[in-house]
Amino acid sequence: MSWAGFDPFYGTSLAENLDKKLLVILRDGRKLIGILRSFDQFANVVIEDAVERIIVGEQFCDVSLGLYIIRGENVVLIGELDPAREELPSHMQRVSYKMIEEARKAEREATELKGSMRKRMEFLDLE
Amino acid sequence: MLFFSYFKELVGKEVTVELKNDLAIRGTLHSVDQYLNIKLENTRVVDQVKYPHMLSVKNCFIRGSVVRYVQLPPDGVDIEILHDATRREARGD
């Protein structure tokens, strides 16, 4: 990035990852996979052919998103996907969007149920 | 600048970075910058089963703002040098 004058990225440049297939994890827990086309000092990134990989338990589903600009403040991690390795464990099943949404709903309801049951037990002061 | 310099000294060491989203990643510190963004090499996730999507990730860039802890090797720091640097920084050197 020397053409930009002072190099604000001394040490950790994302330049090495340009045009590579990357995994971007966002603060809201979303996992996006795509090709890094651009970045800046705030870690704003441009991802081409972005795909959101939704994982629930042993099932997953990929949703195509196209060309994305991600604001840097939402970025948690940018990981380089090793093309020589499997992206996911082989026991995981690819399912349709409808199925993964149902699985997500079921998981959410299960967590809510656990939470509400815990609240009801709180008055017992067992600990 | 103190922690930036400190992390520069640790380049090449094995560290575990724990993020605010509870993800913990172990790897070799490759580089760091003024925002304390971290680049790790040879990464493996501490709880691999919980994070299957990280299976093929071997190098990663971690935004400084999402780091909760950086766990260091016990011999990772010369306490005396760190103390001196801290005193100098506090004096506004």
C-alpha cells in the first residue's frame, strides 16, 4: 500500500490475501465466504461471490449473496481457507434453505425454553 | 505504542487469542499493527467441534477491536523491561 503514502498497515497487511477465497466472521455470528477484492485501514472489505454459510448442528446451507462491501467495525476475523483441506468436517450434511431455517428456529426455541425454565427455578435459590 | 512494541517482540511465539465472541484461537504470532490487529499462522481453534467452519483456516487476520485476551507463553515477557517501558510511557516520554 505504499502508493497511499504512510503505510498504516505496518505488519498486518491483508494485501497477501487479495483474490483469495476467505472466511469472514462477523460480530453478529454470520460466516461469509468469498474472494477478497479490496480492503482498507479500517478492515472494510469487498468480497466477491459472497456466500453465507449457515450452520446448525450437523447441517449447513450456503446462501449466495453476490458482491458485498462489509464495514470494518463488523469484522471479527478474516481467515484464509486452505484449498488443500476440507472446509467442513465430512460428517456434516448440506441441506436446503427451508430445512436450515427450520433447524435454526428449533434451536432458538430450545434455547428460549431452557432460559425460561432457568428463570422459573431461580426463586428456589438452590446454589 | 507500548503494547504495539511489546507484541512486535512476541512475533514468532505461540499465543492463544480469545475473542469477545468466546472463540479461542491458538497460533503463531505472525504480525501486529498499531491497532493491535493480529495475524496468526498455523491456527487451530481451541474447541474445534463447536466451530466446524474454522476447520480449513490455517492463517487468519483478527481485528484488534474484537480481542478479549491474548494468552502468552510464561517466558514470553521480560518483566523488568516491561516495567521500565511502562514507567517511561507513563511519564509521557
